[in-house]
Amino acid sequence: MDMGNIAVTETLKRETSANIIQSHGLSSFCDYLKANKCKNIIVMTGAGISTSAGIPDFRTKGTGLYDNLQKYNLPYPEAIFDIQYFKRKPEPFYTLAKELYPGSFEPTPSHRFIKLLEDKQLLLRNYTQNIDMLERLAGISDDLLVEAHGTFHTAKCVGPKSDEDEDVDIPILGCGKTFEDKDIKQKILDGQVPECPDCKGLVKPDIVFFGEQLPERFHSMIHKDFKQCDALIVIGTSLSVAPFSGLIHLVKDNVPRLLINREVCGTQDFMGRGFDFECEERIRDALFLGTCDEGVLQFQEEMGWQDDDLSQLLQKTKIS
Ligand code: CNA
Ligand code: ZN
């Protein structure tokens, strides 16, 4: 028996089984941040951080948008964000856009928390799937924000409406004219479909529909950012839309990750890189199961941060 080999194997075992954080709880994640002085934190967010502002998410049973689209008479719920369907029938999207139009909602404590990370110079980037622009309203700087599913901030002519039976080309090119939200906002709020003044095409806000590419900024930022990331926080998303959902696999495998959400998600085994909130060896992922706003408040307490704004905002906001 080669005792040298056994010793090496034992050392390797100990190294690979060493915990990164001490338990799967939020406090262990915060202990790690303090002990390791992390300052390249990436925050990934979804519709769950905006529900306490009064904006429904997609998939929550009962209150989510997908359960409440009957009035739009859609062939299937996702059609409302399907580019092919939109080109044939833009009206349902605009009816929804009128209801959800940015401007009538206030940022939540969870948005404020991300801004707090920025103020403390700990935020490397906020990757959001949301299109409600509440990050901008919370004051998060443009350069720290990646709006992965686009924004209502700008819009583009996507060409004329298609006939019911016409196959829509992808990519769908209009005359290329671009617009700012102020150019089309009033039309949308008046319940009309905005039209391109040059070619009479449909003007579509630059939010990413199913069947469309994510913005160039998303693709150009992710590789450098996720390599550099020293802690990952995921808040208020079901992690069910790719490629966004795959970002949690991009951080180095010794980087701790925290999920704050009402339900567990992201645990699918992707080459051993899905969240694991149960393992007893090499604990790396932490979970706060509850509302986003409660989670960020507890986070802040664990870190010993005093932020009266956040506490006040939490009292004002209805926790959903
Ligand atoms: P989703 O699939 O609806 O998932 C939301 C997740 O958040 C679910 O896991 C919920 O359980 C959870 N959740 C909801 N409310 C809370 C809460 N208060 N506290 C804790 N957890 C909560 O939405 P995703 O963002 O994952 O899906 C991506 C889609 C949704 C993106 O393309 C967005 O554009 C789209 N979307 C955005 C908005 C918005 O901008 N506010 C609203 C609705 C949908
Ligand atoms: Zn046009």
C-alpha cells in the first residue's frame, strides 16, 4: 500500500469537500461576504422583486399574468410576448402594456437594496429580466445594469402587420426607425397601437419577445462579469427562461450563491452546477425562502447595515 498516495487522496478529499459557507442559511452567506470582503457581487432579478409594487409576475398561481389573460383571448398565454403573434395581432400586447406601463409604480425595498449595494461599492452588476424600469427609478446606475429582456425605454419600427396566415420572417425588420418611450407612451396610454410615421409599420418597445435575440449588451457583458463575480444573489425569479436562467452556472464553482425567493428553483442538475440547498458536503448555496422584501431586510440586518430608507420603504410597501 502506498501511504503517500493515500495521504494525497485524503487531502484532495478534504479540499473538495470543504464547505464554502457554513450552512445553507442567509446568515452564513452574509458571514462569507464579510470574511472575504466581497465587492464584486452580481444580483440577478426577476418579476418577484416587483410584485410588492403591484406588478403581477408571470407564473404565480392565481395572481400571475399567465393565469389572468382570459380577456385577451390568446391561443396560449405566452402568445402575448410572442413576436410572430404580435406581428399578426399586436392589440393584446398593447392592452397589457397600457396596464403595466412604467411610470405608475414605485421601486420596492428589493430595488432599494440593490441600490444600497451600489452605494456601498459592492455591486458588480444587476442583471434583470424585468421590463418595468424600476431599477432605473431606484437610481441604479445605467452602467451597473443589464436589462436582459430589454426595456420600454426605447422602441423600434418592426414593419407592417402580417396577415393571419402569413409566415413571419425572423429577424423581423421594419424600416429601422427608433423611438424613445416618450414618443409612443401617450398612444399606448390612449389604448392605441403606435405606428411608424415613415412606413406605417408597428412600433414595438425594445422588450425581448419569445423568438427574439437578447440585447447585445447582455452577451458582451456576461463572460467577463461572471468570471469576476465573487458572490451571486438571485432574487424573485423562477429561473425558467433561458438563457438568463443559465447565468447561475457561469460563476466560478467556489463562488457562493444565495437565492431569495418564495419557492425553490434553479436546482436542475446542469453538469453539477444547479443550486444545491441540501448537500452536507461542500456547502456553497444559501436559500432564503420567503418574500424578496423580507429577505433583503434580513440580509441587511445580518450585514449590520443601517438604512433607514430601506426600513421605511418596507413599512410603506405592501408585502406580497
Ligand atoms: P416568473 O416566472 O413569474 O417568476 C417569478 C418568481 O418570483 C416565482 O418563483 C415566484 O414564486 C417569485 N415571487 C413572486 N412574488 C414574490 C415575492 N413577493 N417574494 C418572493 N418571491 C416572489 O418571472 P421571472 O422573472 O422568473 O420570468 C421571467 C420573465 C417575466 C421575464 O421575461 C420578464 O420580462 C417577465 N415579467 C416581468 C415583469 C416586470 O418587469 N415586473 C412582470 C411580469 C413578467
Ligand atoms: Zn417604419
